[in-house]
Amino acid sequence: MTRTTPVGPDLAAPAEEPRNSLRDDRCSGSRRSTPEAKARKVLGLERARQQTLLRRMESVRADMAILESLLFELLSDPAFVALLNRQGHVTMPRLLWNRLIGRDS
């Protein structure tokens, strides 16, 4: 542990000068942005876009799970199946049926 001595504001050590680093992408209007700053900005925007896409995908996945369970429950009701048959809906797409019964194809 280092010991520090209290000093007045006029005797304090000068603050460390900010270094030009890849982290500092805030550029004033008179300076041109560096390729690193541009790339960082593009990557940040792409990351945000992908995160939004992932959130939307999770939302759709949750909605699909609800719809699958609802449709499975409806298809287990003989009155609903009879109604579908009377309306002329006698077949179901194979992919949908496989998904409902839990088979991957």
C-alpha cells in the first residue's frame, strides 16, 4: 500500500494526458474519424442489429411453442376434427404434423 501526502490543488500532479487509443472514438468536428473508429461504429451497429434479431427470434420461438400446444390440444378434440372434416380440411401438411407429434424431419 502506498502512502500519499495531502497536497493543495496547486501542487497536485498534472492529470495524465489522454492517449490516442482505439477506445476513443469521439472525434471533434474538425478531426476526421479514423478507420478504426469507423470499423468500431459499423461493428457496434451490426452487433445491435444481431441482438435485436435474436430477441425477435426468441419471441417467435415462444409464440410458436404456444401455437403448437394450442393446435395439438385442438386436434385432440373429436368435435374440432369433425368440424374441420365438414369444412373440407381433411389433410395437414406433413411438416406441421411431424412438428406436432415431435418428429424432426
